[in-house]
Amino acid sequence: MKIQLKKAIRHKGQELYTLDIPLEDLTGNDLIEVEEQILKTGNPMQTTDFSRVYLISVAARALHMPAEILRDMSAHDFARVITEVRNFLVVSDSDEEETEETPETPLATS
């Protein structure tokens, strides 16, 4: 997902005006490792799916950059990034493509 920034950020000597965040490349292990890193700070409340700290850390993980760089973005850009990450992580059944039908499996009875 590409996000056009209102104010550029600096990373590795470059000014970035657009973030192309490859969230679809993340794995469950990535999300768990982000959560574990945050838990090491001693504040478990920051690991909820709707925590700004967690969401920006997930974005940073996908971008392979320190979360501090993203935390220094303008408030508007920061809010856009965490909103996009939250929307990506919160998947409802209606959001899923219904191209594949899964046959119902009868429950085993004993």
C-alpha cells in the first residue's frame, strides 16, 4: 500500500515523500515479534491491535526501518499510516473475496 506523505521523512540519508508499505509480506511471526519487542518495554497495554505504538511498529517492521523514524512523522501522516495498518489487520468476513467456496465439513460424532 502506498501512502503519500504531506511532509517528507528522512531515512538512510534520503527524503521519503511516499511510503510503500508491504503489509501483505508480513507473517504471523512478524506480528508476534513486534508484540514481544513492545512487551519488553514493560507496558502490555501498548500491544493491542488498536494501540498506536503497536500499529506504527508493524508498519516499521514491514518497511524495515526503525519505528522512531515513523513516530517522528507529522501527526497527519502518522494517523494515516496507523489507520491503513489497522484497516489491513482488521479483516471481516465481508472483506474476504468470495471467489473460493469451501465445502461444509460435517461434524464428527462420537
